[in-house]
Amino acid sequence: MKHKRRIGADIIVPFMLIAVVFGGLFWQKYREATVLPTVPPAQQGDAAIRKVVLFFANQDGRLAREARETERCNDATDCARSLLEELFSGPVGDFDDLLPEWASVNSVHLEGNIAKIDLDRVFADELPSGSSSEMLAVYAIVNTICANLPEISRVKITIDDNPQSRLKHLDLSEPLEPDYTLEAAPAAASPQPPDSSKPR
């Protein structure tokens, strides 16, 4: 019996240590996601790690920003590709993903102040039906690119390299400017209770 208990402990203790390590790593990434960067990525100097903001959905169906730390990129195209990889991997905090699980990016090209992003057919086919879902998914991409790359002011999205691409409700034939009005409004400050020490 003693031998069996020792074997059980040999299995349980390493498992618990692994669970603690992975739990700590996830908690650290979750905490980082709640702290938005105060310095634009383009001005963060030569650090190996840069802070970016990604756009997901909150519980009210509005766009919301999540902070993320990524490896430093060499040029704007690499930065855009890195941003999309992070965005398509989904949120690490409390927000909801807006992009289809198996959708992927075919290519990324920058031309002047326009980012050209070609997505695969899965993106169009697997989006939830409805104009609101399409708009939030598209502007999660557009806002993420433009908010982190100040030199980019518009984003042209195509599906399988079709320049006249459109979703069921949204036309993608022209480059899109970011729309930050789709974000959730900041929480209003709670009213202060009246000062009972002042005379009425």
C-alpha cells in the first residue's frame, strides 16, 4: 500500500507544478491585456518588445481595445503581419473574438498610406450572418492596423485577391478608413455622494 501511495504522489506533484507554472503565465498575459500602452508603437524606441492594441468585441457588441505585447518588427509590413497574426489568434482577456476560427491572411502589402490585406474565402463564408457582425469584424482589422501604424490611414481588404470583394452586407471594393465610433464609450465616472458636512 505504501508503494502505491508513493507512486500516486510522484504523478500528482509534477502535474500540480506544471499547472501552477502555466496558470502563472496565463495570468501574467491576462494582466498585460488590461493595461493599454500610453506610447504609440512607432515611438517605443528600440526595445525588443513592443506594446500594441487589438480590437475585439465586448459583451455589449461594441469594439473594445485589448493590449498585447509582441516581438519588435523590422518594418511596417512585418508589423502589419504581426498585428494580424495576434488579432486572428483571438483575445486573451474577457472580450469576444470577431473573426472566424479558421480564417487566415493570404498576404499583406503596404502601398503608401494604404495597407492591402488579402484574406481567404473562409473569412467571408464563416462570418456570422448580419451587417453588424460583418462591420465589427472588418473594422476590428482596419482599426487594429491604423491604430498601431500611424503611417497607414486606410485599409483595403480583399477576399482571395478579388479587388471587388464584398461580404453579404458590406462592400469591400474601396479602401476603408478606421472608425473609432464603433468602440464602447468609456465608463462614466460614478456620481459623488453629497457632502453631509456642508450646510444646506
